[in-house]
Amino acid sequence: MRKETICVQGGYTPQNGEPRVMPIIQSTTFKYTDSESMAKLFDLDASGYFYSRLANPTNDMVAKKICELEGGEAAMLTSSGQSANYFAVFNIAEAGDHIVVSSSIYGGTFNLLTVTLKKQGIDVTIVDPDSSEEELDKAFKENTKCVFAESVANPSLIVLDFEKFSKVAHKHGVPLIVDNTFPTPINCRPFEFGVDIVTHATTKYMDGHALTIGGCIVDSGNFDFSKYPDKYPGLCKPDESYHGLVFAEKFGKSGYIMKAVACLMRDLGACQAPQNSFYINVGLETLALRMERHCYNAQKIAEFLEAHPKVSWVNYPGLPSNKYYERAKKYMPKGTCGVISFALKDGRSGAERFMSALKLAAVVTHVADARTCVLHPASHTHRQLSDEQLKAASIDPGMIRLSVGIEHVDDILDDIKQALDA
Ligand SMILES: *Cc1c(COP(=O)(O)O)cnc(C)c1O
């Protein structure tokens, strides 16, 4: 099926007399008539549900829909985008290991990978996403376990060179993990360009209505961990906590996700709530429609801003003047996302006055939902940094992040115009 159809019909196919709408299975536990069948589930010898921390039917149906949208092999939901990225990396890297991470990623993920994972004994090398192949090569070590990047980075909007990154990762025998939150599988399916594992903050466009925090991990099944048994012992060597089961052997292409569920979800418990999965699914049903409108509106607004005399610069990959225009056209011909960043000639004080004058666009710490919103990184998310430190982090003190919603584009434009006049 095509992506638009999967959005509506994927993940759940009711049988005769069953509910037409994906049901919410609001139950922590599942009933069995004999002790033996429950024991088999605990040993991962049979598939089935027994406790919703590990698996829940509603969560699984939503994960299956996202898996189908990405063209993957297996998927799981998590309680947030943060836990999705944490599990995706920690599933194959542990104390004493090393990972390679793009410098241009979401602030929360940057903190997770460079501060918190470091405290857990995982060493990190940061690379510029625009590094040459030779420069990237130098980042790898004996104990490197994966490469992590974002398809369209939040908030820099740098479009990843998927083929370069996957080529280098594979040359060094490690998978490439990509956070695909901003373009969503509607605009980009990273597996088609060599990416091995995709993560999402479903919190953003997938939910699309700012209702619920959530995450998802999808494995393409393409990276053959069993080729590197010494490098990935957690997947390729007997697991003590499951009577010596070998995940890559027993579950093949689903081994990576099975391990993340059976070990990380079991022990760390960052599971999604079935009620929240239901909301995510309602959002997913209109994802294809919404992404089209987000991109249409953002394109018009980026063009308007670029031509406005009070605006000093606009960053949107859909503008021919953008450094990533050609790359975005190649990997995301239907558009990237609805997020734009720009600055006014009046700098920081101009940004503050502009934002206070907006009426339709709200000032919120969120991006990628149906309602247009703005954020001023220098006064909000990066408030602790001095102007000098902002410069070092490539953040213009006057930079405004605008997340274009799906209202009528003329109403958004009118609001921006009156705020610029004010
Ligand atoms: C928001 C976001 C996250 C974190 O998601 P939460 O659901 O807020 O934990 C991760 N990656 C990207 C690209 C994001 O935009």
C-alpha cells in the first residue's frame, strides 16, 4: 500500500465483528488458563502478551503502522523521543564503547548522548554533518558501535547526506541510526538511502496535535549484527537473563528490536501508555495530509520572509538560496518539514518585539504541531548561554524558530506582517 493508505489503514486489520477503530487495550496484564503457556512467554519461546511494560496490543499496532510507513522490519514504541534515542543507542553500546554523533542534533539528544551516556561509560566523538568522508573516517575507533544523526536536524535544518554517512558507517562495520522526526516517513524514508535504524519523537508531527509525548524505534533489519559477534555480544552471544538465548540467532532480522523490548524495556520501563498510543494513531491517520499542508505553508512563508526588508536571513531547505536545497530535493522531493528559522535586522530586541506582537502564532516550547508557534532560542531553550556562547553554538541571538502550522497560509502571513510592522 501507498503511504497515504498505510496512515489510515496500517497496523490494524479488524476481523469479522471486531471494532472498526483500533481499540485501546487498557490492561496491565493478560490472562492465561495454564501455567505452562505463561512460562513460555517469559522464556520468549512463544509470542503473546503478559504484561504491558513489555508489550501491549495497542502499542504494537501503532508501532506496526509506523514500521510499515518507514518500510522497516520491526518496531517498538517508547514513552518519549528521548527514551527512543536512548534505547536505540544503549541497545548496542555499553560502558567501554564509543559512538560517533553528528554535532547538529536536537539539544535534548545532544545532552543525552554527550553528557548522560558519557556518565554511563560510553565515549562520544562529535562530527560535523558536513565533514568529508576522510574526516568522518578519523572519528572511528576500535570500539565504535554506531553512528547517530538526524535526517533534518532540529533546529539547524541541516539535511543529512545519508549516502555519505551510511557508506562510512558500513565501511567501519557499524549501523547508522537516524532520528527522522522532522521529515517523517511521509517526506523521507531513510532506509531507502542506507540508514539501518530510524527513531522518532512521535510527540511532533506524528501526533501532530501536541497531545502526547512519545517515541518509536524502527529497525530496517538490514544491518547484519551476526557478522560481528565480538562487537555486538548483547545480540550475538548467549543472554544470561534469558537462559542463554541468542537474540540475533533466535529472532533474525527482528533481533535488535526484540532485545530492546526484552532487556531494555523490561529493565528501564520507559513504555508508552495505550491511551497515548491511541492518540498517536489518530494523528497518524492524517499525517500525509498534514505534512503536505505544513510544507506548502512553510514554503510560502519562507519566501515571504526572504523578500522582506526587515529580515536579515531565512533558513529553510525549500528555498533555492539554501545550502541544502539540492540535497533536500534529492532525498525529500515532496518537502522537508514546517519548521523555519530566521532573524530580523533588529537582532535580539527586534525578535522579542516581533514575538510579543504576534496574535495567531503562540509562543510555546514545542514544534511540529497543527498550530503555528514560535520560540526565541536565545531567551528560551538556550537562555543560560551568553551571546558569546550562543555564537559558538552557531545560534544567532536574534534567531526565531517558527513552526508553521496547518491554518490558512494567508492568516499566518497576515499575523507575521502585522507583527513585523509593529
Ligand atoms: C522533540 C525531539 C526529540 C525528543 O522527543 P521527546 O518526545 O520530547 O522526548 C528527539 N528528537 C527530535 C528531533 C525532536 O525534535
